[in-house]
Amino acid sequence: MAENKNAQQVREITDKLEQGIKELFESERFKEYLRTMSKFYNYSFNNTLLIAMQKPEATYVAGYTSWQRNFDRQVMKGEKGIKILAPAPYKAQEEREKIDPLTQKPIIGADGKTVTETVEVLRPAFKVVSVFDVSQTDGKELPDIIVDELKGTVENYEAFFDALKQESPVPISFEDIPGGAKGFFSPVESRIAIQEGMSEIQTVKTAIHEIAHAKLHAVKPDEKAAPEDKKDRHTKEVEAESVAYTVCQRYGIETSDYSFGYIAGWSSGKETKELKSSLDTIRKTAAEMIEGIDAKLKVLLAEKTQSAEMEVEAPVKEAVPEEKPEVPIYRETANYAYEAGELESYRASLAANVECRRAIEAAISSNYGDNRLDADAAVKSVLEQFSPERVRYVLANTIQQKDFDGRIPHPLKEWAKGVDVCPENASRFLVDRPNPGLTALFVDAFRQQTEAQKDVTSEKATERDPEVVAWENDEIASIEVKTVEIKSPVASMPEVAAQAPKAHRLTAEEKEIKAAVMDTLKGQIAYNNDGMRASYRASNHSFNLLARNGVRIEGNTVTQNGEPLFKIHRRHAARKTQGCYRELMPTLEYVKQEQKQEKPSIRDQLKAAAKTQPEKKSPVKSKTHDMEL
């Protein structure tokens, strides 16, 4: 009975969906949307690739004057244009054989030669022009058939989302997704990602949309779909959004402002053939999801009620907030992380960098007023959330990216150069919203606070025992010495053996040699991995430096004048690429044996001491002369 009721409700909702989209197509709002979209230029495949390479998140792109003339919008100051190729044909004079219009053959003159004529031809050519995305402009709002984001809350949101997680065939996680997407389903990785920070209604709607993709459009690697079962992108998106709308309507979540426009945008025309051909699939999938969510939600709400009753009976204990472990900074590229099997560390570090950037921008904004920035308070609020190393990394990246800006003092630019920052995705955690002058004040205050903290730490480390100080000042008669018996095999070892060997500090010459060796190894590894297609080549400077210092790379050892200098620890990727495990950048270990100076014997020490002493001269006796009167 319940199943028939659910099926009837689903049918009523899908009928309402079909009617709503039909009305949207006939509305003045949709006509205005089409008029505006027709003004945007249809770019070629090559230009589309160029736009995607320079600004992957770009949506609507137009030239500088086109934004002003057609859309009443102005490109914001300081925005960098996207470079594409525009046709620029030119006219030229060219001599051609004169063709007889009747015979369509060259005309032969009286001298027996072909008659020629000079004609004007149009030769194709291209020039580089700049275009700008809508996110780089400001002015009159563009009409849209889809609201940017649904706003509102969902009753029993946590329990409802837990039910969705259980209903989903793949795990769901929250991420900072670039490009403006609200979520995605990855068939390769078998997971769903949802944009973090959205409203409860938008989060639930997006989750159901992606779950529908996972249920309807996931193809297993060992299975091949029949040609008649393959669906185009339009049909897939219409099906997923229709299921999301139907399920949300069943639970009283209104999404028509978003769903109607989304489905209309993915439909091929006003006939909505994708929707009509998939109605049975949509209704069946929505009914199954509603049935599964109902069962899981019932159990979760019962557990929630039971736990609430137990909390009332039990004494309330103050919750101690758990400190989240600091995410280590990952300084390698995404390709390196993929080959090394460290994608999770790469993603976690990138997300932490983005959050740190947002915190810095928010701190500067909230502590700025009356043309004054309370930099100390801003830095303190950021350091309460992130480690100094993370903040230093984000700030150094910002200053390195703004090295051209004269509003940033030169000492800060020199400071930033001392921090090793991976250039990939550097724009993602670039502190760009505040004025560069305010950012420079924040960096200066951060440096002062961290250096002061280092001084305090060093003072605490060197602080003397107050009891010892009191004994030295004759304030107490004696010091109570406590002895502790150490029952450890290490205690019985000689003191020299217990001490760890000190790490060797490379000299300036050894550092140059190490950099040249790494550059040479990078070129060799690139050639071994990609052959003639390798894009990296070692520099001539590295080659000359190694030859000048007698350095050679022999297998896994770097030698200098025949003696081992560094040991090469090679690494390979955790997974295969093009059928083989690619070699990664190695690490170098200093292995040069320092020459031990033998201690001279006591006899030799005495001889050396005697040589250094000045030569003693024997005293000369002076003759005394008696003077008699």
C-alpha cells in the first residue's frame, strides 16, 4: 500500500515538473536569457582549449569593448586577459593565369605564352587578442534561468544527510571544488564530492543529484554498455536533476527555482525529449530512493530520540573540543603526488592552504577601519587557527606572485624568496582581496610576532634553575640533589657511544654541487620516463660545474675526484603510467668521510711547544770598575 502511495506521489510530482519546465520555456524570462546568450561569441575548439588552459573556471567570455557595448559591464581594474587567436585576414596582390570563362582553360596569347593577370586575394591570418570572463567584470547583472544557489534549512538536516550517505552506493565527502561546480560524481574513483559551505537545501539537493548519477550512470570497468544503452550528457543531467527535484518535493524541500532552469538548460529544445524519454527511469529511481531514505531516516530519528532521552537522564559533562591535527605542507605538484601515491596529502594540504588564505583575508577585512589596520589583532586571530608554518607558506606565495607590485617593500620580497613554494595552484591560495599595502602590513606584523615568539622560546630554553640561582646568591645553604637510578642498557654504554653523530653541514661549494647533481638527475629521469618527448633538459651550467669540480654520477653514487660524495636514493611511482612505473626525483645523502686528524703524542706536543717558545739568551756578565780617588 505504501509503495503504491509513493508511486502515485512520484507521478504527480513528475507531471508538475514537466508542466513547470514547459511554462519556463514560454516565459519572458527565458526569452531574455536567449537574447543575452546570443550575444556571446561561439569560440572555436582551439580557442576553447586556450581559455580552459588559462582560466578553467571561465563561463561567459567576451572582449573588453564587447562587455561595455553589449552587456553594460566593465572589466575590473587589474584583471589579466585571457589570450586567444582572432582572425585577421589581409589583402594581397597575386599574379594568376587568366582563365577563359567559356572553356575554363588558360588563355594563350599571340606569343604562345599563357596570359596572366593581377588579382587581389584575401589571405588568412590570425592575431592574439584578450578576452575576459564574466567573473572579471562588474556592472549590470546577466539574466539567468537558474538561481545561483538555493537558500534555506532542512528539518532534521543531520539525520537526513546521514540517510543520504547510507543510501549512496559510493562514499560522499565535502571539498573545496574549483570552477564553481557544486558537486561531482567520479566513476573512476567511485566517490561523490560536494562543495563545502553551501546552504542545507543546496547541499541536500546536490547530494541527491550526484547519488542519482551514481545509481543510473556508473559503468563498471569490466562491463561494457550496449550502444542502445549509452546516454548523452544532456540525458544524464536531465535524469539526475529530475530525480533530485522529485525526491526533494517528496520531503517538502522546494527546489523548483533551481531545478526547472537546470533541466531546461540541458534540454535540446522546448519539446524536452530527454525528460519525456526518461520519465519511467526517473519515476522508478526516485521511488526507490524515497523508499530507502524513509527506512533509514526512521531508524536514525529513533536513535536520535533515544540518545536525547539518555542525555537528559545522564549528568551533563562539558565537552572538551578536540584539537585537529595540523595538516603538513605538501610542496610537490599534483602529477608528482599521483605518481607517488600521495594524492590525499596533496589535496589536504591544498585545502588547508585555501582555508588559511580565506582566514587571512577575513582577518584583514574585520580588523580594518577608519583607514587603519590593527595588524597585530589580525595576525593573532589567524595564528589561533593555523600554524605559523602554514601562514608563512601562504604569505610567501602571495608576495612571490606579487613581486612586480611596488606597494610591497623590498625586504618582504627578499624574505619571501627564502620560502620554497610550489608554483602549481599558487593562484588558489593567493591573498588577493585586500589592498597589497594592507597585505604588506599584515606580513610585517606576522614576522614581528613570530620572531618575538622565537625569542621567548629561546629564553625559556636557556632559563636557569631558580634553586641554583638562590644557592649562588647565598639565599639557601644547600641544594637538594635527587638521583634517579636509570635501569637501561644505554646507561651502561660509554658516553661517547651514546651520543648521536652530528649531521654534516654542507659548504657553499657542496651546495652548488648538490644543486647541479639534482638538475642533471632531473634531466636523466625525464629522458628515461618520456624518451625523446621529455620536456626537461639539464642546464649547461650544471654540466660545466660538475666537470670543473671533478664530479661524476656513477650508478647510485656521486663521486668527486674518485671519492664518494653523495649517495642517490632512487624512488619510483606507486602505480603504473603507460604500463611502467615512472621514476620520481631522488634524494641525496652526504657520505663523504671526513679526514680524521690523529692526536699527536706527548713527545711531539712538547717538541712543538718548544719550537713556538722564544729563544732564551744567556745573560752577559758586566765587568765592574772600581773608581778610586
